[in-house]
Amino acid sequence: MKSKIKIQKKIYLSLIFNPLASFPIIKNGLNILCLCLFLYLSYSDKVYSNDILNINEQLNIADSIRTSDPSKFQIIINKLKKNKDSLSVNQKYHLTYLTAYQQSILGQLDNSIVTYKQLLTSNASAEIKFRARISIINTYAFTQNWAEGLLHLSILLKELPEIEPHETQMNGITVAAVFYNQLGQYALGLKYAEQLSTHKQSKRTSCLAAAIIIESKLHLEKLQNNNDEINNALELCETEAIVVNLIRSYRARFDLINNKPDNAIKLLAPHLSQVNATKYPILIVKFYSLLAESYWILGNLEKAEEFALDAVTIGKNIKTNQSVVSAYNLLYKMAKKRSKHEEIALKYHEIYAELDKAYINETKAKHLAFQLAVHKELEQKNQIALLNQQNDLLIAEQALIKANAENTRFILLILIIVISILLLWGSRLLQAHKRIKQLAEYDHLTGIYNRGHFSQIANAALDYCKSAGQELSIIMFDLDYFKKVNDDYGHACGDWALKNVIHACKAIGRQNDIFARLGGEEFCILLTSCDKDSAYQRAETYRQAIANINTKESGFDFNITASFGVTDTKTSGYDLDKILADADSAAYSSKYAGRNQVTIFQAKTQKEEKKEKNSTELDSSRNAF
């Protein structure tokens, strides 16, 4: 039995000192600080006794020795599981937490996540739930499930101010700092790491905080070119082999950025055996890759190639790690520099290109997860704000209903009266508006467009036809001897004649023709998409329709005729005044030629215009016709 326990102890110790072996599903690019966090948030310097202990003491001891003595931890947990029925409710929750941790170190990460989440929805204490959430975030960092990790981190940060004891609260800040650095959000990582440095805490946590701060400043280009900060961190972490060498790697990277490869070699080379002894591939590869880069810059190809080859060999299971990618790039450059190694250079370049692309994709995935988390959090805040507004509105409405319950009928009556008045007033306004529009746009006697509105529509039609390249014609006509009708039979008969002339014309006109009364007995018809020959035929139809009007219905027997003038844009252009003047001139020609006929406008020569100007008939009044 003792030998079995001894073997089991060795197995668990191997899991603690070589975590990568115990987590086969961890992504290749996992940062070493994440592993350190897994150990540090679990480790305690407490000792335990072999005496018979009560259940609370057993739980606390198991909690304190999870990483320092995993075999003993296993024995206590199994014993407590067998006696689970005798545990109190709070003790059972504590045991559940430790069981989830046990699943984690055995590599059963999916099971541990399920167990931790069960605690979150249970009635466990706030501290146990908070610790469970820390473990969930840490596990998601291992598996690089950034979206879920960010979701739980957001909740953890909201719970942080209310958490006790102080040590648990510090663990929460630590996991936030490490997680954000893992995600590439170094500004946030620095923020939380600096919070850690301002609180009283254990030397181990202070060491981890110092490492996070240096890593963040390196990536944010805020690391100063002095040794004080780094020397203080190295002194603080002197007993922590992993973290102290991680800090040295940050300093070496800083030296390389500032073109000081000699300083980097002096810093890293003396501690190479110590780094190899940690058995952490990520840290070892980081050292070898940095040394290879340093020797490359100094021109020592032999040393550079030696360390680069060691880096890619040790990092064969973490190929997308940035240090491994960098080592392959160096091997490619060195092979390319040697003119006889072109085939090897091509091989290394292909591997480098593939791994670099994978590394970039992982970085993009982190960035996308962070952006989605930020967007989701903002959306949740907006939804909460909207719900609060809706709740405030609902409360106000309920208060208003309660305060005015007795006056509801009166208010409704007032509303009905006001609405009725508004409707009546609105109806009258609408009628008045229609009436004003009718007066402004239409001739009150005939119901067709008046001269002002016709001018607006006609100009718009001319502009459209001009731009569209369409033809447009105008028919203008004037009733013959209309003054005599008014004088002989009265204005009422004249109005009857005007209305019937319009009725006869509209009965045979097109729907889209623009018909207007320009004044007195003078009318105009604008025809779009119509040349002057077609317009002439239409004018003849109008002339015959007017001549066929039976005037006996007016109470008098007389004849109605009209003289027509026709022109189009091809002859008179697209200016309204010009085309109206030309149509009017053609109508005048119809009257001059004997009335009751249609004349198409013809442009006159200068000689004809001069002769017409001197004609005495031009001085006679149009009203005489």
C-alpha cells in the first residue's frame, strides 16, 4: 500500500512540476505566466499534521496542499468523498470545489468546468463561488477559450469589491492581470497588476505582479532603459525559478529591441542550466530563441544555428509559440545566407510561413474575442439602461393613474371635447386649404388651370422635355366675336359659352394634356410627346367640337367658333414666353385669315416682319375680333 501511495505521489509531483504534460489540450502558444498563476493561486505555506482532524480542518489542509503535496491531497479528498453524507451543506460545497480542482490537475478540464459552474448556480458562499469563477477563467486561459473567459472575467470584476477575505480578492485581481496579458490587452493587464502592487500581499503574489508589470510595459513600449525596476523584480522573485527567468527573458527582449545583443547573452547564458531544470518547454524555448537571435545579430552563425535548432526541437509540441516561430525564421535566414543551402532555406521558410500564419490567426482570434466581449458588455449596459428607463416610466404611469383615478371621467370628457373641436377646426382648415389651393391654381369659372399655375407646370414640362429630348407642342385658341356674345346676350350667356367650350374640349383631350385659361376667352393646351403635325390634327378636332356646340340650351341661338394657333419646341424652342408668343401669333393669323381655322406657326423672314410691322391692321384692337 505504501509503495502504491509513493508511486502515486511521484505522478502528482510530476504534474505539478511539468504542467504541460498534464494538460494535453492546452494550446501551443500558452504563456508561462498562466501556468504560474495556476500554481500560485493554489499554493500555501501551511503545514499539516498526521493527527486526527475534524472535517473543516481536513478541508482546509487539502485546500492548502493542493500543489505542495498532491498525493496527500488526493488521500484527504477521497476520504472526504466517502463520508460526504456526514458533511454540512457548506462543507459539501467546499469539497465540490476541491473535487473540481482535482479534475483540473488530472487533465479533465471539461469536467472541472462543469463542476465549477454548478457551484456558481448553487447556494455556496460568495467566497467559494468567487474562487470557482477564478478557476473557470484560469482554465479558459489554458484552453484559449477567450470569449467564455472574458464573460466570466467581466462578472468577476463586478463582484470583486464585495469579496472577502483580502487574499481571495487579490487572487481575483491577479487572474484579471494575467488573463488580459494572455489576451494581448497589455494596458488592462498593467492596470490590474499595478493594483496588486499597491496592496499588502504575499511575496509570491508580489513577485507575480512585478513580472506582469514588466511584461505589460515591454509590449506597451513603456519599459525604461534602466535596471532598477527589473533588478527589484529579480530580487523579489529570486526563489521562484520560473518567474525570475521569465523576467530575465523580458529584459533580454528589451536589450535586443535596443540593439544590445551582448547584454542579452550576458543576462541569459549564466542561467541556462537553471531554466533547463524547470522542465517548462515554453520558458526553455524562449531562452534558446533569444540567445539564437542575439548571436545572429552579432554575426555568430554557428552559435545562432545551435540555439535555434535546440529551440525548434524542444518546442516541437508548441510550434505556434512566438519563440518557436522566431527560431524557424532565424534558421531560414541563416540557410539563405549560406548560398549552398537554398533547398534547406526554402524548407525552413515554408515551416516559418505556416507557423507565423497560425500565430497571427491566434492573435486575431484573441482580438476578435475581446472586441466581441466589449460590444456585448456595451449592449448589455444599453439594455439595462433601457430597462431602467422603462421601469421608471412604468412607476410614473402607475403613480399618475392612482393619483388621477377620481378625475378620469372628467379628463376623458375634456379630451373628447378638445378632440372634437380640433377635428372640426382641422376639417375647416382642410377645406379652406383646398379652397385656397383651388383659387390659387384653377380658374373659378371653367375649372381648368389659371395662367399662374399653368406657367409653373408648363416650365417644368418644358425643362423635362428638353432634358429628355422629347417633343412638346402648344395649341392656343381664342373664341371668335366673344365680346359680341357678352354684349348681345349678357355675361351669364358668355359664362355658359365658356364652360361648354371647355367641356367639349376636355371630352376629347388626353388625360395628361395641360389645359389652361390664360384670360378672358383665350385658352392654351400644352401637349407633351407631341409634334406640331399631331398637334394640328388635335387642334382641328377641338375646332370642330367647339363649332358643333348647340347653343339653344343657353336660351339663345348663336354660333361659337374659335381661331387656333399651333407651334412646337422644334420651331419655337423651350422658352415658355417665346412658345406662347409664337402660338398666339399663329392664332392671330387664323383670325386674320377669316377665323374658325387652325394655323401652324411659321417663322417669318425679316422682310415679312417689317412689312407686317408697317401694316395698319396691326394697330386695330384684338377685341374687335
